[in-house]
Amino acid sequence: MNNFLVQIARIFVGGLFIFSGFIKLNDPLGFSYKLEEYFGADVLNLEFLIPLALPMAVFIVIYELLLGVTLLIGFLPKFTKWSLLLMIVFFTFLTFYSAYFNKVTDCGCFGDAIPLTPWESFYKDVILLILIVYLFMNEKLIRPLFNIKIQRLVFAISLTACGVFAYFVLNHLPLLDFRPYKIGVNIQEGMEIPDDAEQATYEYKWKFLVNGKEEIISTSGSYPETTGEFLEVETILISEGYEAPITDFGFNKDGQDFTDELLAEEKLLLIATYNLSKSDEQGWKNTAEQIKKAQKQNYRVVALSASSGEEFKQLFETYNVEFEYFFADETAIKTIVRSNPGLLIIKNAVIEQKYHWNDATHLKF
């Protein structure tokens, strides 16, 4: 019976590590953005690690995926069990810290494929911690599935495949797009909230001073009927209401919102560049050529960025192009496309095409 339970735990933990690692390996840039959040001054205050976020992200997700492989095939058992234990202890602490202090709203454990709240992430890690400790204590029952030569071959193939896949998605776009800006999405509809959408519910704890003593009265929102002196109120979220898939998209400039106007365009080429100073020089060379082609085809070419107008003027002079530019939050632009710059063809609010600057020549006008 014990052996059966060990094998079930082995399959579950190994499979989950492979799944989680693959989902993040599909979008290592997205995971690096999540690491940057954790390294920020208001979370772990490790800002010196922010420049290393991308290589760390690639290493962590490949390491995680390979641990799942080694656990399943029984390769390097001691290394695997200690690595699993140390990794899950660290992430259990991290998710608890994030949940308790409400620092990061989504841990990024499964990328954008399966968003988890901080507490859901913590409970998931606690379950994994229990299972990994159980496997740790029953290491002798985790027998290799193959001889050592085949184990090494499987490991080598897995490592090579991870490296090739990471290189591909970093130089193009994620193979699987789980974000709300995938091809075929109507951005306008993605921002709408149905009339019958579920509303968020809250509990309000009102604190009053009554006859010299503090009393707390709970309501669902209405002000309590009491003769006491009001001191403070605590608002607690009971259940989240419906949230539109797209909540932070918009074209803004000089205090005006041009979102509806631009999404109504039949021919719109959107250049998403969250930060011009961090964009790639070769990327703009590739993009500039496509901008000129689009303008000849009567496309309205616009950029969405968090950079300043002066930076755009310098860009226009450098690459001999000119187009409209609008402003949005940097984090929101990073969500649209994992490329800086990235290119999107939008027709009547629908995303028709989406490319990394490396693939700019694939645009069809």
C-alpha cells in the first residue's frame, strides 16, 4: 500500500512540475516580469536582481521542468529529492509572504494559463510540500524506470528540448497565448461588463465607541443604526465579482482618451513598445520598414508606450519614420505582446495579426 501511494505521489508531483515548468517556459518573459515584481522595493526589496530577472526566469523554469522529469524516471534520486524539497520550501514561504502581506496578486505559478490568487498559490504549495516530504521519506521506493544509459538520454533530450524551446519563444512569441490579447480577440468586447454580471460582495466591520466601550457592528454595506461615536470601518472582500478580461487597455494623450476612435479603425497597425530605451535597435530597423509599407497601404499607424514624446521624436529622426503615439501603463503594454517593439494588425477592434519584431516581415497588409 505504501509503495502504491508513493508512486501516485511521484506521478502527481512530477507531472505538476513538468506542467508548471512548461507553461512558464512557453512565456519566460512573462515569468521574468513576475520575478521583477517580487524583487521590487515594496516586496522583497532585492532590486539589484531585477536586471537578472530574465536569465533567472529561464533557469528556474527549465530546472523545475527537469526536476519533474528526473522524479518520474528515477534519475539522480538524491539530487532530485533535495532540489524538490528546497524549491518547494522556498516557494511556500514566498507565496505565504505574498498572500499574508498582499504584495503580489498572482504568483505566476502557471503563467497566464491558470491564474491563482495568493492564498490559492500558498495552499497549492502546502499540498506539494506534504507530498514532497512524503516522497523524501520514502526515497528507496522511487526506483528508476530505465537503465542508467536511457535515463541519461532522456535527461539530455529533455534539457536540449527546453533550451531550443526557450530560444524560440524568446526570439519570436509564446507558442501558446493565454493572455486576453490573443489573435481573434475583439478588444472592445473584452473590455465590456455584461449587465447581469456578478457583483463583488463585501463585509463592513464598523467600529463605534458606545458608552465608553468599543463595539463592532458588521453589515453588507449600509451604515449601522447606533448612537455610538464612529471610530473606523474595515472593508473585507467576501467574493470577487465579474472582471472583464481586458481592464487596462486604452489610447491616451494630452488628457484625452482615443480608445473608441482607434478601435473603430478598419486598418490599424499598432506598435506596442512599453519602453523605448529598453527596445531593440534591430527591432526598430525591422519595424520601420513595415511601418512605411503599412502607411502606403493607408493603414493608420500608432504606437502605444509609456515613453515620453521627446523619445519618440528622437526615434523618428533615427529611423526616418513618423507616426502617432499614445500613452498607457508599462505593465499593461507588456501584457499585449511579448516583444519590444511588437506589431499588431487590428481591424474593427479585432486582433488579426500579432508578431515579434523578428517576424515583422510576415505582416500581411
